[in-house]
Amino acid sequence: MDRRVFVNGTLMRGLALHKNLEGAVFLGEFRTAPAYRLYSIDDNHPGMFEVATGGVSVAGEYYEMDDDVWARVEAGEPPHLYLGPVKLEDGRTVEGILFPRQIAEARHKDISDYGGWRSYIATLPVQSMFDDF
């Protein structure tokens, strides 16, 4: 069975876990409806959840994949992420990767104003390859 999934973090093209999507079909870049908050989970990956008020539109990518690719994606996801409904700005509701609100708000940094994971990580200092010398 094929599955379509909206991703908004390290699974996106050029990022750390994109290799887990090998064999998936890229369907395009999309944005969520302005109904989400986005948190940095220790600057390793984002955590997104829906809110009733004060939400923003979050940038992401949409993929179609078979069960084998999904199994690889799911096995490689960090703790607490889960599959749930995501509203896109074009009015569709699709499956997407979400994070529990209570964990995000209790322990992590709100990065919603950046509008997406790529925009946020672009502001982080680059670790020098010479730091270990």
C-alpha cells in the first residue's frame, strides 16, 4: 500500500535523514495551514503540533512511499514523533509527522517564527571541522 506523508524536518531533501526516503516519490514543497507551532528538539530535529490559536504556516515536503520505505522512515525517526493529520494551506488534510505538544512546550525552544526547520537551522553556528584539533 502506498502512503503519502508530509515531512518538515530532517527527512527533507539535503538533510540528515533524507536517505531514509530513498525510493519515495517527491511530490513537492508545501506549507501547512497557519495552525501549527514548531519547536526545536535540542537542535536535532523539529517538533510540530497543531494549535487552536497563534499558529503559523510551516514549510515542508510531501512524499509518496511504499510500505518498505515507510518502515525505514519510521524505524529511523527520533523518539516521540508520530504520524497524524496535518492541514495544508491548500485546504487538504494529509498524514504528517507530529510531536507531542506537552513535551515540546515543557522542554524545548519555540522556533515557530522561523516558519520552518531549514530557516531555523540556517541561523545556527556551523561547527568547525577543526574543533577537534
